[in-house]
Amino acid sequence: MELRFLGACSEVGRSGVALRTEGKCILMDYGVLLDDEIGFPAHISAREVDAILITHAHLDHSGLAPLFYLRDGIPVHAVEPTFKFSDLLIKDFLHLSGYYLPYEYVDLKNMMDHAVRHRYSEPFEIDGISVVFLNAGHIPGSSQVLIEAEGKRLLYTGDFSTTPSRLLNGAEHWDLDLDAIVIESTYANEDHPERLALEKEFVSRCRDVVERGGTVLIPAFGVGRSQEVLSILEANNFEHPVHVDGMALDAIKLLAEHPESLRDFELFERAVKNARWINDWRDRRIAVKTPSVIVSPAGMLKGGAAVFYMEAISQNKRNAIYLVSFQIPGTPGRTLLDKKKFVIGGKERKVLAEVDKFVFSSHCGRSELESVLSRLDGGAKVFVVHGAEGNCERLASWASEELGLEAHAPRPGDIYKLE
């Protein structure tokens, strides 16, 4: 068995790992890097790939997968609602992107025509290679991938969280008998706050802003985080208006078709019912003048309706912007967090509204990552990906020094053999 790392190497974005056995090649994820320019993972020819496994729908894991469907018909495997969310996100990506993309809508359709849908914990085979998807607890439909081939067992975590959220159960546990693990490291440098205490503080702060006549903008990923925030507010009996906008509404409609993917569908239904849906620009203009909470993509403020709301509320001290998603270095959200500045009318301006972050993460924190690795026996190899600002190297060094494991932070194009 051989692993070739194509992306997410010492960065968050453009995930892709190719697993090759004797005569077969399986591609696990193939995403994009959403920075000032779109970044692609290392190239792999469609002729080399026998099957594609998508761990979840976020563009940094699925956004370049349609490239393999310009002419070919490779089977692509995932757990729903991953395909529905991928279709939603990639169509939006094609529509809004000001960059050249090497595929078109017809290629996305071809990809969806070759979708093979699975359930969690039900093994299947790809040309003699055993595969099982395990719940990853990241977004609805997100999966870890457990593979057995040539006498070796490999776990690819994708993005995962072992801590239950309002929307999802925590990641499914796997047994200890692994020869290798490819593990994310997004938050390898920090622990997350205790979730229930964080919820109470977040709701209290939102309540304070609204009761002083202000508006709270919560930029959030349209798939997963927006619905989590709505559920948190509902679970904590937030009594003031809550608006929801953009792609978050499309994701809500899709989730209603997949109640099995949620931890508490009744809570989700109540949260959706009690929210005010933004349908047009008139609704947006009303919302910014209403003391309320506005939940709107994009989570890193790289576009979407959240940019309109920022321009409308950022210059008033009674308002607030609460970031609830990971902010990749270089994104407008990260600049807002670090410098309290945002580009308005083509000029970078100081933001007068209150700015803070509440890490309702759907990734493992440092302690959870270290706990997962501590469960491995001494013969397992560790490959650390999907971490910026030194986090891949940090977690790999910890696994090596503290646990005595053979651990690597791969570079793009690196190849490792599992012998």
C-alpha cells in the first residue's frame, strides 16, 4: 500500500490523498484552497484513478472532484447528504467564482450521475479493497474512511470532531488495530472551550447586543455551522428575532430531507420554524435596521450576503460581529479578527462594532487529537495534514516525542509506503 499526498500539506485547504495498491488507485478527497486566488492540489491523472471517496461536501475537500468527469465515469462514493451539499456548494462556486475553473456545470452533473451512496458502518468493496465510512461528526454526511487492503488497515479522518454538538453526534470510534492514520490538525495548537458554557456566554452576549438596540451579525458557513448556530440559539431560549440568509436556507431545505443525519431533528425543526428567512434585498434592508441576530454566509467573509451586512452594521458601536468559524490566514474574516479592519467601499476601514469569536468548532481540539493518537499502538504510522501555521508539524512532533510513533507532516507530492 502506498500513500501519495496531493494537498492539505501544512495548510487548511485543497485536501487530497491517493491510496495505491497493486494495480488500483483510490482518491480520498480532491478540494480547493480558498484564498486570494483559488489553489489546486497536486495533479493526478483521471486515468490513474479507479474510484473517488468524498469525506464531506466542503469545497476544500470536494471542490475539484468534477475535474475527473470531463470525459470519464469514475465511481464517486460518499454518505448523503454529502452529494446534495456538494452539488449545492460547487454550483455556487462555479456561479460566483471570478477565477478560471477547469470544469463546468456539465462535468458536475456527470459526477453526480456516477455517485454511489452509502450508509455509515456498512462495509463495501472496490476491486478487492474493503472500505467503510464512519461518522466524522463534522457536518451532516461527513465521514472518516477506514480502508483494508493487502493486509494493512488505514484510517483517513477527514475533518472530524469527537465532541457532540447541537446538530450532530460526535465522531464514531474505531478500534485500535491500525497500520496508519491520516489525521487532520486544524486546531492542534489549542483546546476548545467547554461547549455548554460557551453556548451560554454566546447567547448572553447576543441578548445584550439586541437589548441595547444593536444587531449581531454571525458570518457562518452555509452548510453545517449556520444550522448549528440556529440550533444553539433555540436550545438556549433566545427570545429575540433571528434572521437567516443565503446558502444557509438551501442547506436547511436539504437537511429537512435527511433527518437521520441530525442528532436532534425536533430541535432543528423548531429553530428553523422560529427563524425569519431572508428572501430578497428588501428583507435584508429590514433586517439590518431590526435589533436582532443575523446568521449569514460566508463564514470567512469572502463573499455572500454577510459582506452586505458588514457594510451596513460595522460602523456602529452598538452592533456586533461574532465569528463562529475557523478563519484561514489571509481571509477577510481573519483580518477582521486580528486587526479589526474590513474593506468597505474599496477601502480598508476600522470596524467600530464589537468583534469577537466563539469557537463552535466541528473539528477536534488539541486534547481530542492527542487522545485519538494515544489510542494507537506503537506500530502505527501517523501522517498529519490539514493544519496551518505549523499545526501539522506540531502534532507530528508531539506524536513522535510523546508517544514514540513514526509521524510525518507530508509535503505536496510526498509518497510513503506502508510495509
